[in-house]
Amino acid sequence: MKKADEMEMYITLKSVKIAWLFTGIYLLIWSIYDTIKTSQLGLPIILLISQNLVFYSCLLFFRYRVSGKNEE
């Protein structure tokens, strides 16, 4: 298995960002529709919130991890 070069990494990262944005918008629209239809919060909002919690938790963790190594 070969190591990805900078262009492949850029393309992959851009694709992941677009997929994440699409999923977030889709879940938001689905949760609004579901809430209006059933007057209850359902699975779509739970998925949307958990997706964002995982994303921002990982973001904070990796930023902390990288900044911790640079200070030493």
C-alpha cells in the first residue's frame, strides 16, 4: 500500500468535508420534518447532535495533542 501524496490527501480531505456537510444538512432537514410531523424529537436529531459532538471532541483532542507536543 503506497503512502498518499499531498494532492491525494487534499482531495480526500475535501471529499470528507463535503460528505460531512451533506450529512449534516440532510439530518437537519430530516429532524425538522420529523419534529413538525410527530411533535417529538426523534432519531435524526440524536444522530445530528452525536455527529457534531464526536467531531468537535476529536477536533479539541487532536488540537490539544498537537499543541502539547510543540510546547516541550
